[in-house]
Amino acid sequence: MAQDVGLDLVEVSPNAVPPVCKIQDFGKIKYEEKKKQHASKKKQHVVKVKEVRFRPHIDVHDLDTKINQGRKFLLEGSKLKVTVMFRGREMSRQDLGHDLMDRVEEMLEDIAVIEKRNGLEGRRMSNMFIAK
């Protein structure tokens, strides 16, 4: 019957007794499934993580510039990872890194909260901020 009409015999539910089949265009079914998958992907929201890196001896103006860039990332809906990188002998002055992180937290407190404090991992100290 399916060949006479120019369509395909499609098995709808193979576990039923007896198995249920329909006479349909198989290409159309595959197309509709692909459309459903595309629509479901469209509804998903992928959270991006943007990173701003600092050194312990950063100048005030450079800090302001990078914080403004971080604000822009947060307002766009991304998460912000703030990283302080230590090189060489700077590891002996980790208190400067902690002070810098505190200043960054104060500067961003009006639009963001800390989601995760990572502390020191190797030569990097980082915090994750998320918009309020």
C-alpha cells in the first residue's frame, strides 16, 4: 500500500503488540525531528565566563579600566572571573593579592556578588562574580 501511494511504511511503536506502523513520508518525519531539536537548542541559555586578569602591583587607572570592562561583561549577562597572577618573588607578598581582591569586590559590589572564592591555586588567585 505504501509503495502504491509513493510513501514509506514507518514503525511508530515497535514495543506494542502488534507493532504499530504508519504510512508516511519518512523524510518529512526526519525534517520535523530536526526542527524540534533546533528549537530546543534555541531555548537553552549558555552562560559565558569572561576573565579579567590582574597583577598585584597594578596601577589605579589600569585597575579602573579593567573593572569597567568587567562591569560590561556582567551587564551583558556573563559571569566574571577575576584572577590575580603572581610571578617570581610576588608569591612572598600574597597579602597584596588579597588586598587587590578586596578592592575589586568593593568596586563591583553594586552590580555583582561573589559566586565562588577559589583562593590561591598555584600562582593564581581567583574569584567568580555573578550579576545581581
